[in-house]
Amino acid sequence: KAGVTQTPRYLIKTRGQQVTLSCSPISGHRSVSWYQQTPGQGLQFLFEYFSETQRNKGNFPGRFSGRQFSNSRSEMNVSTLELGDSALYLCASSPMLDRNYGYTFGSGTRLTVV
Amino acid sequence: DAKTTQPPSMDCAEGRAANLPCNHSTISGNEYVYWYRQIHSQGPQYIIHGLKNNETNEMASLIITEDRKSSTLILPHATLRDTAVYYCIVRVAGSQGAQKLVFGQGTRLTINP
């Protein structure tokens, strides 16, 4: 069974550009969440999608957005990149929104903003 | 959001049991405790979760106190490959039935030969 797939694995962007990251969940999983990991702030929740609807959002500026497609694949977009957006972006999928189901994480996309 | 407190680092000898404590004194009655670990900036790996009762799987055991204010993850026979950062997490309910994982800083566990 394939795991959570994130593409690309590494990305270098220039300040002011925008970037789109992709996440393919485990087959049959309908919930996709995104997390940002930095050395200073640790792992922080960005947002969660279920059935193409954003269900929950963390405390990030509006430059961070996402969407989910009918096949449960998800993308997140960051516009007007800042140096502080350099981070490991992790996607996690879960079968349902039930608290009794664990999340499976992908390997992440490492974004470097220069 | 319910927060967790873990020691920043711990050491354990290979072959011995590793006991990782976690304090979650503000946890609500319907919030689950999850444990994940992360090796070398890979994605976090699920270990185990529980609500009230102790749980055991092929990787570890989870002991939750009766008042649910703390828990302990037990790796029964630690190996060098268990060296990682271990996160104790509370799964918090949001709006519209959504969830989120609230990560603390974790415990860096080092298994020594």
C-alpha cells in the first residue's frame, strides 16, 4: 500500500515568488492536513481538508492557502514568499475526521527561500 | 489548545526499556493522546494512541494515568534505531468535526550501545 506522497521533495524559491506543493494521500484516506516545521517553531498546524472542504485552519497569514480535489489529493500554495517561509512542509492523511484514527505523514517538501 | 510538556532529552541503554513521560494536565475528556516519532527530519511516524485505557501494540505501550493528566510511552527493548525525537500530542477537536495535532517540542531520545 503506497504511503503519503509529497512532491517535490526539495524546492528553492526566491523571495516574492509563489510556490505550490502537492500531496497524494493514502488510497481511501479522505482527510489531508498540512504542517510546517521549522527549527524555531517546531511543527505547526496549517490546515485540514476533508471532502474538498477546509475544516480547520491554523494561525498562519492568508498567503498560505490550500485546496483538495475530488480524488482527495491536496495542494498548498504560498504566495509572496518570505525568507521565514523556509521550512519542511509535511502533509498527513487520515481515513476520517474521527479522533480515533491516526494520521500518516509523508516525507515532506523542504522549501528554501533565498 | 491542550498543551503537552516533555523532557527535552533522555538517554537509554540498548536493550533496556525506554520510558518517556508526558504531561498534559489541560487535556479535555474527549481528546486523545497520540505519540509520534521523527527521525532525521523525515515525516513523523505514528506509534500509538489512547483515550483512557492503557494501550499496547507491536511498537510500544502507552500508560495513561487515571486522571489523564499524564502518560508514559514505553519502548520495551530499545534498539539503536529507536533514536529519534518523540512527540506526545493531544488531538484537538476543531470546528466542523475537524481535528489537528498540537505538537510540543518533543523528547530527543538517544539509545546508547
